[in-house]
Amino acid sequence: MRIGGVLNFSETGILSSLIDPLAGESIPVYTLSTYSTDLILIKEKDLSRTVRVLSGAGHRVFPQKGRERLP
């Protein structure tokens, strides 16, 4: 999963606001940070549950380009 938009260095807590709800549901993640965004890698088998958890935590989740819908 990729955090949409370009992140400014002054913005803090974005990644933790995504990871904390997943940790609460025991969904393992691996994160990568780049200059302009962050990535959250999850196992494919956890995708549906991840979308549900993040949506329930108030995040908007969109399909990746090339995918018609989320599971």
C-alpha cells in the first residue's frame, strides 16, 4: 500500500496512524520510506482485513492503478 499524495517533512504521525490499527489486529507489516512517500507492505492474504481495519480507523483506501476494485 502507498500513502497517497506527497508528504512534507513537517508532517508527523502519518505512518503510525496507519500502522497502529494494523498492529492492534495483529496484521504484520513491513514499511519503506522514500523522500516523498511511505509504503506499507502486507501479505496478500491480509489485504481484505487490512482494508477493513484502515477504513474502520477513518482512512480512505483506494485501489491501485490497474485494479478495478479492492477485495
